[in-house]
Amino acid sequence: MICLLSLSVAWAQKSVTVSTAGTLGNQISAAERASLTSLKVSGPLNGNDIKVIREMGKAKLAELDLSDATIVKGGDSYYPLEEDKSAYTEDNRLSTLFFYGCGAFRSITIPNSVQSISNDAFSSCPNLAEIKVKNSPFFLSEDGILFNSEKERLVRCPQAKKLESYEVPRGVIEIYPSAFRGVSTLKSVTLPASIWSISDFSFYGCPLQTIRCNMTRASIGMAFEEGVLNSARVIVPRGSAEDFKSVDGWNKFKTIVEE
């Protein structure tokens, strides 16, 4: 019994150093891929390695630490796209659909070397509650929510983050595409005066009832779904309601009031 328990714990967490990109699979057995719940990977990772990580992210891998890993171009496609196209790794980037559909993930620590992140890299991760950063010069994390290092751009709020209300920090000027997409508990959001752009699909899947705006106006594109446009209450600064109603995007809301 003691031996079995020790084996179970050994499979539950693992730390791996990859010397040559594409060889992560050689260091993790099939049994471990199905059983590991915590994994730290260091070294260069290409498409072959990401395929292994994605396989584990669809099994039981809840906690992934890639802080000391480097994403490099090369290897197989890690995700098939439409027709004859596929997703491949790119140097120092979390490319399109990088962790897409990995339902086991609860916590991901991104590589310190990553310089850019696709807006759909964390999409359809329904149990992901925090995105962590350790020593990145390019990104930071606050309470599990990912920003760029200057904290001017809100990159991603993980889908399983339990938020009923959220006040976007002062100084943020842009909310990235799909930043809050799928955060199904979010009912109220407050936007600071610094905001000038809220990108497409930023709040899709969020049952927003109140949107409090401290800015005079901002570009929003297709940031909100039709149901929110019809039912949410947009609260704007005194004297600015007519201005909001004249701006494309905001003018689609049924209810804009001053406060």
C-alpha cells in the first residue's frame, strides 16, 4: 500500500528539463501523461512538446509551470486548423489556440521569455482560474489576471476566475480581444478613465448587467454580445450620455444613463 501511494504521488507531480526541443515526450511515460496533475518544464519547447502538454491538459494536468521554458519554432503542428492549415509554434510566442480546449488546467505559469500572446491562446479552458508570471520582462499577473508589463493592456482574465464584479485598474488603456470571454460569473465591470479601446469579443460570454464607464468615450467594436447590448445598464459620467449614444458600438446599447 505504501509503495502504491508513493507511486501515485510520483505520478501526480513532475519536473522535467528538456535539452533538445521536441524530446519532452521521451521523458514522460504514457502512464504519467494520464496521471500527472502538476508539471514544471524547463528548456526549449517546439510543436512536438506542446502536443504532449496539450494531451496532458486534456487529462488531469491541473498545474503547469513553464516559467523556465522557451517556446521555439519547429516540430509538428500542435493543433489542426481549417482545411490544409495548422497551428505551429513560433519563437517566444504563445501562438493561436496554444492551450485551447485543455479542460484540466487550473493554473498556468507562462514562460518568462514569451514576448507576445495570441488572443485565443487560453480560449476554451473552462477550469483555468489563474495565469501566473514569475520573472517576465514582458508580462505581469495580478490576482491571476494577465497584463503586459506596463499594466497598460489587460491581456486575459482566465475563464474560471470567480468574479461577479471587476474594476479594471487605473492606467489600463486597452482591453485585448477575448480578454474576459467565457467568464460566466461576471455581472458588473467598471472601466477607468484611461481606457480608449475595448477590443472585439472582450466580454463575450459574460452576463453583464452593469457597465460603469469613467471615461468620456472609447472604441469598443464588437466587445459585447447582443443580449448584453439589450439588457445591460451603461452608466456614464454626467453630461456624456449623448456623446456615448453617438459613438459606434456604444450606440447599440438600449440603456445609457448618467450618474
